Amino acid sequence: MKRLSLAAAVTGIVLGATAFSTQAVAEQKYITIGTGGQTGVYYVVGQSVCRMVNRNSDEHGVRCNAPSTGGSVANVNGMKNAELDMGVVQSDVHYRAYNGEGNFEEEGAWEEMRSVFTMHGEPLTVVARADSGITDFTDLKGKRVNIGNPGSGQRNTMDVVMNTMGWTVEDFALASQLDAAEQASALADNNIDAMVYVVGHPNGSIQEATTTVDAKLVSVSGAEIDELVDAYPYYTRSVIPGGLYRGNDEDVPTFGVAATFVSHASVDDETIYQTVKAVFDNFDRFKRLHPAFANLKEADMIADGLTAPIHDGAMRYYVERGWMQE
């Protein structure tokens, strides 16, 4: 009888543990964040947010992953198709997607888009081989230039700049469409004369390019660029500090956008709340995860570059902290 009782007790414990485990798994919420190429800061943003979220997933039940994607436009489309819960998106792409402008005009305004917070600034960065003869942005005309892969933020920005300059792809000796992870090696192998990247600094891909070949960061300025910056609220003048990359000791003027972290209205408030809470409750730890995060300020992150309405889950946290009013 004792053996039977013991066996029954063990069976009961196992069944109970299994039931508890099944219940715990059922209550777990899995989210996916769209990022960018693995050499870019977008990928680090997604990985860093997930790192903060997953630290306390046993408490709040949210598990996060952040795979490499095609970038801003691909992330918007992924969220529209419910393949992604959140994504990192350039502020200009953010604006156009929400308002249904530019390459989103045919689809119309995406009114379900929701802002969560803004990340680092992202200057348009042009890197040219020292032997290419390119010393100014206008020198790109007639050269072999990687203008970015379709769906990426840099391609979107480059298309706008090309239109402002009155250029088409025919104005280049070669207009390659390599993704961010491929262009540094293409520059080093002399397959292109220059690469274009909209990215936060310092950046691993640009570090690679300037280390493996003599290369210079090129100024992006002039009357046309001034008009572009003045015309659109999501663009700002910017300077890439000298000394970040080998052979580039001087500051380089350019213009740029900001990286924004966005979601959509169908993602439940609690999930967004826990994501935001994970970042801002561990803000000092979060800022140490990449040099581009070092100068982030909470006040700027909930104001700058956010075109779409703040997600209700994020707003709940910001109101709790006294940063916003409902």
C-alpha cells in the first residue's frame, strides 16, 4: 500500500508539474522586432531591447527575438503583414508610411502605426575610396556607387537625395544595390568607388571599410541639401565627428534622420508597456550596450521624430513616470 501511495503521489506531482509547465508556456508571449543588417546599429537596437525584455521574462511573460531584416521599409511591411510586432524605422520612412507618401503612396496612409520611442541620430554617410577622385557629394555622379538595397532606409533616403539633385541611376557608372553587410568588402575589393549608409556612429561596417582600404568620409552639403532639410521636419543637419575612423580626423558635415522604434495598434498594450519598461527601468545598462546609445536622453526619446501617435502601452509607462500627460 505504501508503494502504491508513493507511486500515486509521484504521479500526481509529475502531472501537476506538467500542467503547471503547460500553463506557463501557454501564458508566455513571444514578440519579434524587425531590425536591419547585422553590421548596422538597427540590429543592435533590436538585440538590446530584447536583452532588456528577456532579463525579466519570467516575471512579465514576454519573450523577445530580433532577427536581421532588410531595414526600415521591410520592417514597416513586416508589421503591416503582422509578421513583426515592432521594428526599427528611419524617421523619414516612419513619416511617409504613416501619411501614405513617397513609396507608400499607392498603399495609402498606415493609420495603425504607433510610435514607441526614438533612438539615436543617423547621418547620411558617404564613404569613398581615396583613389576614386571623390571629394564632394556631387563627385558621385559618373562613379560606381552602392545606393543601397531596395527596402532599406539608406536606399529610401538616397532616392530622395537623387531626386533633389536631379539624378537617376543612369547618372552613375554603376548603381549597385548591395545590402549593408556587403558594401564594405565591395569597397575594399574595388568593385565600387563609394558606399552610402544611413547609420549611427561609430559603425562596424564603416570601421571595416576605412580599415581595409584608404577611404574618406565625404561631405553631404550644398544648396540642394539645405533646401531638402528645410522642407522636411524629419531631416536635420548633422556632423560626423572626426577621429572615429582611420584616416578621417576632421568633422564631416552632412544631414540625417533618427532611428525610431515603432509598433502597431493591434499589439496589446501590456506587451508594449513591458517592452518600454524594460528599456527605461534599466536605462543606464541599456545605454552601455552600444556607443551610439551613450548620449540618449529620455526626454528626446519620447519627443523627437515621432510622427505616428504614441502607442497606448508606451503612453501608460510615460504617464506613470510623469513624462507625459494623457
